[in-house]
Amino acid sequence: MTAMPRSPRRQDQPREHYLKPLLETPFDVRIAGLMTTDSWSGWAGYRSPGVIEDQELEYTAIRNSCAVFDMSPMIKYRIEGPGAEAYLTRLTLRDVGKLLVNRVQYTAWCDDEGKVLDDGTLFRWSDTEFRLCAQERHLPWLLDSSTGFDVSITEETQEFAALAVQGPTSYSVLKAAGFEGLEDLKPFQIMEGPLGRSKAKAVISRTGFTGDLGYEIFVDAGDALKLWDLLWKAGALYGIRAIGAAALDMARVEAGFIATNADFIASEQAVRNNRRRSPFEIGLDWMVDFDKGHFNGRRALLAEKENGTSRYCLVGLEIDGNEPAHHALVYHRRKREAGVITAGVWSPTCKRNIAIATLERPFGATVNDDLWVEIYVMHELQYHKLMVRARVVDRPFLRLPRRTATPPGLF
């Protein structure tokens, strides 16, 4: 869900030329009308907002009112057929047979060498119908992996628009918008309902990337503006605000969530083999179900587990001071390089300097003492190097009871 870094634009290159190669989502016209920063990123071929008006205000909306993020560029695959369950159990790390109808499963999938290709969410509509949502495109891999299964796979990214509606007043906004039955919707459940007074339908899941109370709403692309306008009218009294990827990234770090090509490199996109990571090296070991039978990468992962050959581990860090340590190096005893921070923020809610880091074992696994972070901070056009203490701590950094409360509170 996290947008890629913004591409550079030459000073002599007109804005229209810069934006032309990127597709516009069905919500783009509304977001562009709110945009004051001209901060756009590229995400899966679409333009996506980095900051719409103010990053701090957008983050505040996530934690204090209702934040809306356009997640339409997220890649969506429809997978259906009599062999769909068996195929997805073979493809992914988890046992799809345990996924009930109208439920969502967070999952990941690997190549034959046990390296993670991507993580994402798997929606189950029926015994034979699924939707797989991912950060990156994987259609050739999905098709190659389907050999021998009675299943069809179709990309439907452009057919459906999607919004993440997150924050303590998100339930109140959806209730005011006329969505019924949400009071009984539990985390990772799905429901379908009418879109306002129109005949259009919306699929709502109680999921999100913020660690807060929240929902994700899918509609036909042609109904996108109906959904947007309905939410904005209903959310006027509940602090509704459109947000960009920068604020969302702050929230996902607090929630301890990882992002593809931010905290780990997708196996297909890694230029060097030693940059690829197994589930055991990025904190997804709890997903790996060896009891379900064969799946992609099983042999390599079983050998890695039995032989203890994992080279890296992903950890949460709490860092002294208040300077964010994004992409900083981590050292042991100030001398030996131990790893790198892949995402770091000063958390306004936790009042802590937090980070997600990849450390080379034994650091982060059995050696957690005397860790230091090297941060470069610019003051008055000069960089100053800070060596500050860091401690390995549990993720998530932030736990909010309202995220799982059923029924949700009316904030």
C-alpha cells in the first residue's frame, strides 16, 4: 500500500509532461482538487499522493478522526475455479483451507528458493472465488504456478476502485453514510452492502494498514466518485480528511507493519541474490505452515529452519532522542556494523523514537546489548553525526483497543 519514492522532475520539464506517463485512479479528480503540495508519487503505474496538504495534519486524522487513503493502485487478482483453494494453498505460506468465506487472510508467497516475492491480503468470497491483493504485479508467476490446477486468474486492478477509511471516527462516518451491519463486522471479516441510495454495491472489509479502527471499501471503478462524495458528506462532522502515503507510512511503522520494497526487497526485483529475504528473516515465520503439505519454497524453508541458516532478522527498535533514524546504520559497541534501519519515525502518539530494522544475526536474535544508531542531522547547512543508543523492543509499538473492539465505539 505504500507508494514508491517520487521520481525526479527536471526544472525545465512541464508538470503535464511529468504526470503524463502515470495513470490516474478513479478518485484522482477529487484528490487533485484537494492537493496543495504537488507531492505525487508513482505506485504501480498510477500517480498517488505523498502529502496532500500537511503531513502532520494527515497523520493526526488517522489517530484522532477519519483518514481516507486511495488504495486503488493496489494490484488485485481474481482467482476462481474448483481448484482455487488447493492452488492458493500451494502458492502461499498459509493453509487457505482454514480461511472461511467472507474472511480476509494476511499472507505471503515465495519463490522456489524460499525467498519472499510479496505479501498481501487474500479475500475469500465463496468456496471457489478469491481476490488476492498485492503491492507488486505477479501475473506471470501466478499463471506459471497454476499449472495442473483447475483455476482461472485475472487481473482486475482497473475494474475496481478502493479506499482505506481509517481512524477512530471511521465507523461513525460509514454509519452516517448509510452502511448497515458494520457494528457486527469483526476484524478481517467482509460484508457487501448498497452504496447509499443507489443500486451500486460496495464490499467492505474490516482491514487496514494503520493499526487503528478502520475499513477498506471496494467499488466498481465507475462508482468511485459516488463513494467519495457519499463519505465526504457523511464525514463533515467527523473530521474526515484525505491523506497521502507519508502519513500512512508513519502509522504503519507504529503498527509494526512491514512494506514490500521498503523493509524487504521483492525476490523478483532483487538485483543481488543476497538482498532477497526468507519469511524467517522478515518476521513472517509465524505464517509458514509446514503441516499443510507442499507449497512453493517449502523444501528450502524447511532446510533453513532445520539448519538454522537464516542470516538476518527483522526487529523493532526504540532509539534515544527525537531525530528519526530512517535508513540509518546500526552498530554494535559503536564499531561493528550490525544492520540498517528500513523505516524510522518519531511517533507523536507513542512519544518515542521508533524504527524497523534488519540486523545480521546474531544481532537482533541472541545479541541485543550495546546497539547504537548512526544518524546524520543537518543544522544550518551542516551535517552533524549522532551516535545514539538503541534497544530491541517488541512490535507493534502501538496497540489500540479500538482496533478490534466489536461493536466499535462511536467516537
